[in-house]
Amino acid sequence: MRTSQLGDLIEDQESWLAPKQPWSLSRRASALFDEYLRLIQGLEISIGRIDGMCKLGQNKSSADMASQARAFRERGTDSMDRLADYIERHNDLPGCEPGHGSG
């Protein structure tokens, strides 16, 4: 793996830890680390097909699924409203008015 690829990967993953000061390759501290760095091998995999699975509410009661949809709506964001809508549609539950929660 090229050092620039590893640096890009570290930068991407460290960004999730904000506001923590991100770690970078320039902060490596030992010859042992440099030896490990030399041993890292990158690979590329071609994706021929992606299969998805939906398990929203599997093996749950209608009341549990409705409660889950309400909890998502209470977060008050468009993405959570869309997820609640999907749970309701997928499980044939009575819908709630998007963005307003229920009960």
C-alpha cells in the first residue's frame, strides 16, 4: 500500500473522532511502527454484485415497530422521518404525519 493511500485512509477514519486531534502518519513514533508500515499490503476487489437485505421490524410486534417509528420521528430530522415512513410502509403500519410524531 502506498503511504499516500494509507494517509488518506487514516485521515478519513480519524475525521469521525472529531473534535479529538486527528492522528496522522507523520506522528508515528518508533522504528517498530515503520516496520509494521512496511508490511501493510493493499488490495483491490472488483464488485460484481451487491445484494441487500431489509430487516426493519423482523420478528417484532406491530406495537414495537410503531414505537420504533415514533422514536425516529421524535428526533426531528428529515432522514429520521424518512426511516420512520419506511418502517411503516414495509410493515403495513398506519402512518404518522411526517415530522410531528404521534401519541
